[in-house]
Amino acid sequence: MGPDALTLLGSVLAAALGGGTVSGLLAYFRDRRRDKGEQSIGAVGSLERLNDRLTVQVADLQTLLDEERRKRRELEDTVDRERRARHALEARIALLEKRSEEGEPNEA
């Protein structure tokens, strides 16, 4: 490279660097970093809202589950009472059948 080529290359580099290329690149990277920070803040806000909604939904589901458990216990109690009543009725029927086979008078 001759001295003219070096001078030309130096002039081009000086023009590029002096023309705001470096400041443009620095501004680009600074803006990118700021945008990422704003996206992070937005993501955190979205996650907080989602967490609040999910917390309310979990509380609602817990309430529904408690209500279903209460209803199930009531049904189990009803079934148990009906089962005891059926066994008592079957025992009474068996006693009446035994008495009728022995020829005793039926007492109702």
C-alpha cells in the first residue's frame, strides 16, 4: 500500500468514526438494553396479574371442593341410614317368617 492508499483509508475511517457511526452503535445497544428491561418489567407485571387470577381460582376451587365433600358426606350418611333401616326391616321380615312357620300368631 502506498502512502496515497493509507491516506485514503485513514480519511474513510476518520469520516466513518467522526460521522456518528460509533455514537449510533452505542445508542443502538443502549436502546436494546433499555427495551429488554422494559420487557422484563412488563413480563413481571403480567405474571403478577396471572398469579392473582390463579390464586382467586384456587380459592374458588377449594370452596367448591369443600362443598362437594360436605354433600358426599351427607349422601354417605343417608345411604348408611337407609342400609341400617333395610337390615332392620330384613331382620323383622325374617322374624315374622320364622313365627309364621312355627304357627305363632303374627304381631304387627
